[in-house]
Amino acid sequence: EIDVSWGALPYTLIVTIPITLTYSLIMNAWKPIIRPILWGLYLGVVATVIPYRLFAIGVSRIKASTASVMATLEPVLAALWGYLFFAQVPTIMTLTSYVLIIIASILTSSESS
């Protein structure tokens, strides 16, 4: 049986790792990092694999339409966390786009139920 929950993750890594390494070598961005392997493991596991797997597990427990509506709210929640934890203030245009995303999510979820 093929585990499709990994989706595009392997292909994403195949593309992003060479680009990131090339950029860091050209810009000498790797020198300030004391233990780059630890940062790489952290970014690879904590910021990529764990969230993706949790999302895949969640999708297997709910309807695909519900999961897709919830996925559209990710940028809105990311902006909320940025505001709460890092004092990043969104622009009016950004706030407008978030309101539109929320309205579309509500309309879509009410149509599917």
C-alpha cells in the first residue's frame, strides 16, 4: 500500500535544499550559524515534517472539503501569531485580504454542510 500522505514533501525538499545551499554558499550566510546541522535538523523536522504529518493525519479524520477550507485559514493564523508574538502589524491591504479569506471560508463551509 502506498502512503500518499507524504504528498509533495519529498519533491519540495529536492527543489529547496539545493537552492538554499547554493544561496547560503554564495551569500556566506552559513558562517554565523555555529551548528548548522542542528538548525537544519530543527527546520527539517520541527518546521516541515511534523506540521505536514499532523495535517495529513487530520485530513484522514475529516472530510477533504473541510480540510481544504481550514487550510485557507493558515495565512490568517500565521499573521495573527506574527502580530501576537512579534508585534508585526499588517497593512490595510493585508487585513482586507484576510477578511475576504475568512468570509470565503465561512461561505464555503456553510455551503458544504
